[in-house]
Amino acid sequence: MPDRTPDPRGSVDERLSRELGIDVTAVEAHARLRLDLLRMQRGQPGQLGYVLLNRRHHPNAAVVFASPDEARRARGSHTLIESLCKEDCLDTSVPDPATLSDLASREVILP
């Protein structure tokens, strides 16, 4: 039976990032967001989750997560959400399902 010890050089994404000279994880996140936006444009429900932040002195924001359930969990416990809320957040919400109008005129943040 082959030995399945972890590769000391990192994960597949890390190796690809080194080899290609790009952040593979960031490219994947952008691609998932674009696919979700295309679904919404076609009238289909999106699959990603969004924490919407309404802010006083900064642009309103949408923080993207892998699912609506993950976004709901992150709303109260994710360090990025907590930090953004401390700055100048008026309120937060998690639309389920999200629509294009929910995301209009918002800064999109991919954690």
C-alpha cells in the first residue's frame, strides 16, 4: 500500500500558484462569482452566499461565501465581517436567494 504522507511542498493549489505565477485560489473565487452572477442573469438562483453590509462612510459591500448557510454563519463570527462592521457598518443581511439587485452598487469582497 503506497504511503500517503502530505507533500511537503504544499497543496495542489499552492504548487500551481508557484508554477503559474498566479494566485490560483483567487482565480477560482473570481470564476465562482462570475458563474453565480451569470446564473442570476439567467433568472436562476445563485449558489453562493453573500453578507451584505450597509455602511455609512464607505461603499456598501457584499462579502462572498461558498453558500448562503456559510454566509449566515459568517455574519456573526467571521473576522473580516467583524472588522468591517467595527469601521462603520449600519447593518448586515444575508439574502437567500441573492439577486442581482441585492449586489448592485456594492463593493464585492472575496475573502
